[in-house]
Amino acid sequence: MAANAVRGREIAPAKGKLGVLLPGMGAVATTFVAGVEAIRTGLSKPIGSLTQMGAVRLGKRTENRNPRISELVPIAALEDLVFGGWDIYTDNMYVAAKKAGVLSNEHLAALKPFLETVAPWPAVFDPVYVKKLSGENVKKGRNKRDLADQVSADIEKFKKDNGLSRLVMVWCGSTEVYRQAGDVHSTIEKFEKGLEESHPDILPSMIYAYAAIKAGIPYCNGAPNLSADFPALVALAKKTGTPISGKDFKTGQTLMKTILAPGFKARLLGLDGWFSTNILGNRDGEVLDDPESFKSKEVSKLGVIEHILQPHLYPDLYGKIHHVVRINYYPPRGDNKEGWDNIDIFGWMGYPMQIKVDFLCRDSILAAPLVLDLALFSDLAGRAGMSGIQEWLSFYYKSPQTAPGLYPEHDLFIQLMKLKNTLRHLRGEDLITHLGLEYYD
């Protein structure tokens, strides 16, 4: 739960239009926008979206109070969403969606008139940081400060042209090369000086994050890029009252890990090894074919198991895990990623067992509802005055942001409990502990 939340917090109503800013308008972003329009026109249901289909129990089980989340808290209506964003290619969302190959021709034909109205602005991009891509729709500037100012100008124009009352930004762009936070990321003063000097450790996603957070626009990061997860931008988010939350959408293989690993730990089954490999062929797969970009993804994926299983508490069960993650670029697979896992567990008297998981998933189909929920929940957090890191949104990320020195919670079911308890807390409802003794005393 957000440490700065106040019980029964006053939440401003979701009045007016909400602009959703999307840096990176490839497979995930186009699938998200197409899906929202399909829901708005009655072509589809919002499957996979907690904000649209989820319910929250209030009070005792015997009270039978289970409102939809959208009934409990003032979530922005889908009809009020307006989309804009940046990409290194000039394709409008219809052309980009067609190239991404996620959606059927039937869906594309029905949604074409709307998707063609959403075209990208020139993007902040440097092939030094995403080595497998190049594009013609790229901003030029004197330095990185100039590029940040251009992003801010795009945002202001988008807001004015569409009569928007609020905005959120969700990074849907590619995975950048791996970077750790350094001195330039330590304070906002050093970061802004680094922008002026075009410091090499300030990556494009950080420029977008800076422009958003400086303007008080909630920022969410769907890739494992460092982006806003460093002291300078965390401090700026507190100063400007801006919600930020985490890194890297939790979709395919890592989603399965955060479902299965808590089960092994709950039953105290031991784990010798977890071998994971992925094959995918979309733009994400091409980018991750570069070792430096893969390093960013690998770090994001590897941390999940250790934090869930807590080997320091259970050394006999989890003290010697061999955890391996591989990603293989295989163009014929397209966006339909295959995540294959071999899990070596052991049980009573040390007898070994194996579990095999072959998840033939559609990566962008799993990611799209996460984009929607993060945009709407981040907007809610902003209207509730919840600034800085929103750990209650860790449910959606491979790498949740946390307070300094606090380990992230990766157990999917604990994350969902934190999310729903935060919503109860905002409305002044009792938190659910699931103790249940009151039914029997």
C-alpha cells in the first residue's frame, strides 16, 4: 500500500478527457489502442483488464458487497481516452498494427477508420541505445535538454488541440541497453546538467520520463529500461506530485513464474533449477537479439524467483537454485511468443520431480490490458494526490519500484491483495486480512 495514502482520501472526479501518451507505437501500443476502440464500439469485451472487469469484496463475506472497481473508485471512462505518441517510423496506427501482425484482418478492417487518425510524432531516438533498430521519424536537437523541451512541446500541443484535462504516459517502446544508475542520476540538478551536456548515460526513455514527471504527468514504464527508476526522477516525482510505479510489463513467462513460484513456496517444495527460454519474432525479439538490450531484460526476469522464494529464509529448499533465462529471436513466430520452462523441484525425503510449461502466448494481447489499467490507475492516483512510487501497482510489473532499501514484492497474489487493499483504503473501507475468525467466534 502506498505509504503516503490517507484513509478515506479525497479523490478528484474524473472530469474531462484523459490523454494517453505512448512513446513507442508498435505492437503493444497499437493492440492497446485498437482494443480500447473495439470495446468502445461494442466489438469486444475488456478481457484481462482489472479496471474494467474486476470486482472488490468489501466487508465480511456474509455482506455480499462486491462492487466493480469502476464503481468503487472514480476511474476515467474509456470514452474519455484520447491517444497520442511518438515512434521512429511514420506509420499511423493502422499501418503499424498491420505490420505488427497481432490483430486479425477482420478486426483491422473494422477499426481502420479510427486507427488511421492516430499518427506518431517524431521520436527521441539514438541507435546507440537500441542497436537493432533505425528509423526516419526522429527528432534532432542541440543537446538532450533540447530534445526534452521538444517532447514537452509535443505534450502541450496535444493537450491543447484535444481539450484534455489530464494526461498519463505509458512507455511502450523498445528495450534499451543496460544501464545502472550513476552520479548523473543521483540528483535532479546533476540530471538536468547532464541533459545540457548530452551525458551518454541519459537514455531516450529517461528524456520522456523527465518531460512527463516535470509536468506532473503520471509515468509508467513497460520495458526494463532504467527510465524513471533512479533517485533524481524519484525525487522530482515527489516534488511535482507525480505517480510513478515500475518497469517492464509482466506478461508471458514471468507471469507464469509469479503464479507458480508462490505455490511451491506455500507447500514448501524445494527447487533445484528453473530453465527458461523464449522464442519470439516481433520488433521486441529483434531488439533483444542485441546482448546489451538482452542484459536489461535478463536482469528484470532473473530477480523474480529469488524475491518470491527468499532463499535466505529457506536455504534447504531454495539455497542452490540454477536459474537460467534465454531469449531467441525467431522471425516466423511473430508476436506469438513461446515461453518454455523446465522446472526441477524436489519433495518429501528429497525425491526429485519435474514440471514442464509451454506457454504459447500472444505477447501484445497480454500486455494491452496492462497498459489500460496502468493508465487508469495512475490517473486515479494522481487525482487522489498520491505522489511518487506507487508500490500498489507492482501487480503489473516484472520490476516494481520500491522505497530505497525495500525489497520488491513479486508474489502475484500478494500484489493483488496490496492493490485491492489500497482501493479499499482510499474509500475508507476495512482492509481484508482473510483471517476469518469472526465467522466462528
